[in-house]
Amino acid sequence: MPKYETGLERRLEYRERLAGITQMLHGLPAEQQNPIQIALIDFMREYNEGILDAAQNHKPLVCTWYGNAQEIFAGMGIKYYNPVMDLMFHLQFTDYADAKECDQFPLDDKICSLVRYAVWSMENRLHPKPDAFICMMEPCDGQVMLHQAFKRSDYLKDVPCFAFDPSYGHEDKDFEYVARQLRQEMVPFLERTTGAKYDFKRVAELVEETNKQYRIWAEVNEQLRASPCPMPSFAVPDAFWALTQHLPAGHPTATAIMQGALDFAKHNVANHVGPVMNEQIRILWPDLNPLWGDKLGAWLASEWNAVVVQTFQGGTPYTDVDTSNEEAMFFGLARRAVAEVPMIRQGRGWVDVFEEDVTKMINEFNINAVVFPGHMGHKDQSGSGEFLKRICRDMDVPLINMTTSLFDERYTPLDKVKNDLSNFFSASGFKRAKH
């Protein structure tokens, strides 16, 4: 791996790769072009240029995580990045080059691969040095320790951090507690460290746009109830997660892309078509999407007439945020951050939430098989395993518990995953697709 010095070199590499992907997509025959995919890549290019501009021209820039009320950053004119989002996207185009480099990093290989990527990439200057870190203190212990690890490097030791003190309940008092931290602590911290200024009206405008996006997402999920499922395995959560949690919050381009996906889903439902026409197995995947989901999804469709209809990443019940006044807006953003964003929602606090979500998704999406990936770094999710078994037993839905890494397909080779799933489907009475 080349030695990076400034934190800009990798961003420049991303610029070239994204330009190449765009050129390739536009070069496909018209009937093979996917306008939603092209628009998403173009939006990612725009996002990357924004990060480069902020880093090169000393504009406000922070490193943050999903579930940190990104509307506030965007409304203050602050560019922001997640230290693993881009890295994971580009792994698939580089034969896992970064993951292989990370293998040599002196950090326990038994911890979450996402956490390892984050520490390795920051220490090796794959990202521009931010003005500040906004930590995510939940739901896992690895996440909590990340920024202590960042501060051990000379590159980042002087970067100030703001860390939430999350509550672990799902009641109004819990959201009020976090809301006070957002308004009274995080906003002044951002103003102090970046020089950006908070403007309620501007943040509220962006929140109204994200409200619109989450309403579109809910409409898409309604379409996913149809059989055949109108969208491929993992496709909706993959795209919508990036658009709402990683790319610039409250951007009309994101809304337009999501609306395009909704129109596509509605068209397929109206015409009774989908990527798996002889649909046999409708799968719930109760976790975040795997980085290798497109490979798995194609195999499920081809070999078993199966489709992953819903995941935790796609099925979270987002609620509109009231923007009529400042107090209500921060309350809604706090609720969204600690009780609605996937994995945070299901991996914190009461197991009742996990049980409710699984039960609801099985019923609403006509699920007839549950595949639990057992991500090696999700101790919070693994601790829910026995509850998941009980739910599936009581609802008479077959369940397989696996052990994988959601973010590194080498941990459990895909061939083994396929073999285990094939044995599970056969034992559950499903028939392999005929070719």
C-alpha cells in the first residue's frame, strides 16, 4: 500500500475510481443501464468532491458515524464523513486490498471487522484530518473505544472529540435527555471547533427533507410486501442507508433517487414482476446488510428462487420529526438517533424492541425463513440469539444461525455460507430451483 501523508491521497484515488465507474455505467447498452444506480454513483462523486474541497480549503469538516443527527452538521454547512463507509464501498473494486492490509494491523482480529477498518484507516491517514470527531457511543463496546484508539496516533491526537452519553430506554424522558446534549452541548462544540454557525431555520429545512425521504422509504417497504418481491435482495437498504446516513443529509438529490426507487417498485408490483419470478423463499435478515450481499442475493435467486425481502437495515420505523419549534425538532432528532437507526435500535436497551421488530417483519412481509448472519463483532445481536429462536419457534418459521463477518467475506467463505444455507433450505422442505 502506498504511504499516505496528508489524508487527501485516498480521496483523490476515490475520485478516479468513481469517475471510472461512472464511465463504465454510461457505456453500457441502454437496456442495461440503471438510472437509479448511475444517479447514486454521481451523488457519491459529488459527496467526495465536497470532502476534498473542505480538506483542501480549510472549510468545516468532521468525522462522524451514522445515527448522529447528521441534519445538524449539514444545516451548519459542515462537511462530514464516516471513516469506513467509503473504504467498504471500494473494497469490492480492489479485491479486498485494504482488508488484506488491515490483516497486518496490530489489533485483535476477533473484534468487529468494521472497528478494525476504522482504526487502521485513520491511523494510516486514509482520511483527511477533521476539525473534530463526533463519537457514537453505542451500541457496542468496540465502538465506544474507537476514538481512544484514534487519539493514540500523532496524526489525530490533537483532534477534539464530542461523545454522547446515550440513554438506554425508549421513553420520552430518554429522548429529552439526548436532545439536551444535541442542542446544549454538541451544537456549541461544533461552533467552537469548526467555526460554523448554527441556524435553526436551515436545519429545520433539511429535517423536513429527511422526513420526506423516510416517508418514501416507508412507501417502498409497503411495496416489498408483494409477491414476487419487486426489488432484489438487500438493494433497498443498501442504497437508502447510504443516502440517509452517510451522504449529505437532507439533499434533494437523495430524495429524487429514493423516489425513483419507489416508482420502480410500484411499477413492478403493478405488473406482477420482480427479480425472482418463481419466488419460493422470502427471507428476513435480522441485522445490517452484508458487504457481500449482492453476491449472496444473486445466488439465492438463481439456486433457490429466494429473496431477502427485509433486513434490520431496511425495516426500521422512522418517525417524522416535528420542526415547528426548536425543542420539538431536537427531541425528534434524538428519538431518531437512539431509537430508530438500525443496530442502534435493536442492539441497545430492552430486548423487547428486538422481539417486536422481528415479529412485525415476519408478519408484514410474509417471511417464511429467517437467516441470522451472526456477525462476529455483534455481541449485542448474538446475545439476542435465544430470543430469536423462541420467536421463530412460536411463529413456526425456520431459522438458521450462522457465524460470518458482515464486512469481510473472507471470514466465512461464501461457498460455506451457500452450503450451509442449501442444507438449511433442504431440511426446511424447500426445493432447489430448476434450470
